[in-house]
Amino acid sequence: MARRGRKRRLELEAEYWRLLAAGVGSVEACRQLGIGRPLRKKRRRPDQRMPRFVAPAVLIDRRPSLIELRERLGDWEGDLVVGARSQSAVATLVDRRTRYLLLVPLPEGHSAGQLRDALIAALGKLPERARRSLTWDQGSEMSRHHELAPYCTDGIFFARPGSPWERGTNENTNGLVRQYLPKRTNLSLHTADDFRAIEQRLNNRPRKTLSWQTPAQAFAAALAL
């Protein structure tokens, strides 16, 4: 019985995908076949997937242990805060030691090339000792990370898939950013001045983890050392 049921299921799946290839909508295909909901497309095996990056990604395991200590300036964690329907975004960069935030506008889009150019402009404004490393997730927007590497003296590193806690400082800060930019917001309606105002508010908010200093004060003090 189990074998017969599996055979019937495979026949239904084959007919479902044949109808979709013929131009029938998924809802109509389900109605014709008596299927409750559209079928999911099978995932490719890892060895069949297209590589996400041109240059190999260096995983967080190989990040210098000094970065874990949060004792120096310039070890950044980054990510995208994405707007409604993923059509707009702003990049967030957070210094691990001081929790200092840089909001990097992406007015033209958040493709790999557009993100690269925006991050180069943001990092290029910092002195070399304030841009030592960058840790990001493995999103396709960082597929040109090797072109950013010259702007981080100790390299660019990537968290393991599905492990946001490996960039916990950035994840926490993104939650604070969401207080001003809620989900389903069209971020393209915000100007560079709007983002700068949010950045300044968060950088001037005292933090318990900084002994009630603000990130701006901690960043300035570390920069002055």
C-alpha cells in the first residue's frame, strides 16, 4: 500500500509540473489535480548549486581570535535592512567594540555592485586603524567581497548559514534601527539626511554595555587613543 501511495504521489507531482510548464497557473493546476496547495520546487543538492561568490568566502572560524575580545576599534559587523518586497534597502555597519553605527544608503538598489560601491565610500572615509575587519552573512549581495578586501586590513569574514548569532552585535543593532524603519517600509522614500538622523540618534543613546557611555563617545575615545 505504501508503495502504491508513493507511486500515485509521484504521478501527481509529474502532472503538476507538466501543467505549470504548459502555462497553467499553480492554483488552477491544484484544482485540476485535487491538490490542496502548490507544490514546492525541489531544492538542488549542495554540489549542484551555483556558487554564490566569485572568490571563496572566509568563514568566521578563521577570523583572528583578537576580534572576539572586542578590545580594539575597527572590527565591523554588517548586514542589509531590507524594505517592502525587498525592493529597497540600507546597509548597517556596527563596530564590535563601541557599537558605533554607520547607516549606508543604497538609493539605486542593493545588488552586489551597488553595495560594494556604497561600502567602499563608507569605509574609505575611516582611518585605516578604524577599518580592520568586516563580518557579514552569506547573502548574494556580498558576492563581490574580494573587491572590498583592500579596505579591511585584517580581511572580510562570513558567518555560517542560518547562524545570525555569530553577528549578534549587528543583529541587535538592526532591531534598534527597525524602531525607526519598520518592516514593510519603502526605504527609497528616505533621504540620506533621514538615515543620518537615525544614525545620530542611535549613536547618542547611552548603552549599559558601554557603562552608560554613548557609542559616539566610545568611538571618539577609541579613535583618540
